[in-house]
Amino acid sequence: MTALNGASDTSGIATITELGPRGMITLRGDLSAKPIVKAAVAAGGVTLPEQGHCATEGSGGMAWMSPDELLILCEYDRAHDILADLRGKLVKHHALAVNVSDARAVFQVTGPHVREVMAKLSPVDMHPEQFNGTMFRRTRIAQVPAAFWMPDGETVQIICFRSVAQYVYDVLNMAAQDGSAVGVF
């Protein structure tokens, strides 16, 4: 069950939708160690992303969270199996892998004004020359921790703690109110 039961709002300059459950595994360790990288790549199904980036394919992927942390994305119902396999591959290495799926909420903001919505709430430069492609930011949205990326030019996916899901949904909707486009992007 998601935090907000799939809440959605299409009344503003962008559509705000809580996505269904998504599998998420935090992996911490030495990201220069080949065994850790190999296990992460197998778990995420994509190549290791560069600093500040993510790599996604379908429901799978991986995001760079910090110099020693990755967020592995997968289908919700596969998270436990992927975690068990990952831990098995890393048993002889100093690493931590934890299923954080149920501690997170995932939102999607879509439409031609997504950059404006996000620029109102986050200290990230949303200009297309500054934030594009596979870039991934771990930051704040209206004072709460969150992370986001743009799978395409009119879509932002946001991950936040489940405990602040209602707040994040509300501020996203407020930033997307009709008539609130400022025309920056």
C-alpha cells in the first residue's frame, strides 16, 4: 500500500501523481571496489552511474546517492529476492544493503511546466542546460529531504520519506496551481 493510495491531481500546470510501490535498496560500501560494483550492477540491471547521476531501465536502475552509497531501484515484489542475492554476493565484503522500499514514497510530476514546479521548491538549478538527462539530485523539497531525476524533458520522479508524503504532495500541488507559471523555463 502506498502512503497516499495513489493520489493524483491534474488541476494545475503539471500533473502530480503518487506512483505505486517501488522496490528500493540502499547499498553502502566502497564504490571503487570491483566486487561491490559488480554486485550493484547485477542488482540494478544497469551500469554504475557517475556521481550525481542515475541509470534507469524500466522499473530497474541505480542512483548515485553519495560517495559510498547507491540506491538500487527495482520492482517492489522483487526487492527481497534482489536484496538476498546482493547480500550473498557481498558476504565477504564490507558493505551494507537494506530494503528501504516501505520507508519511501514516490511521486511523478508531468507536463511542460515541471521545471517551474520543481524550481519553486528545490535549490536545484532546473535550467535544461544545468539539469538534464541522467542527472540525479539528493536535496530538499520545501525543507524536507528528497531526491529526484527527470526520465524525460516533461517528467520528474521524486523519492521522499513516507512520513512526509502528504506534505510533499501538498507542496507539489501548491507549486503547480493554475496561473502559477512564471515563464522562466
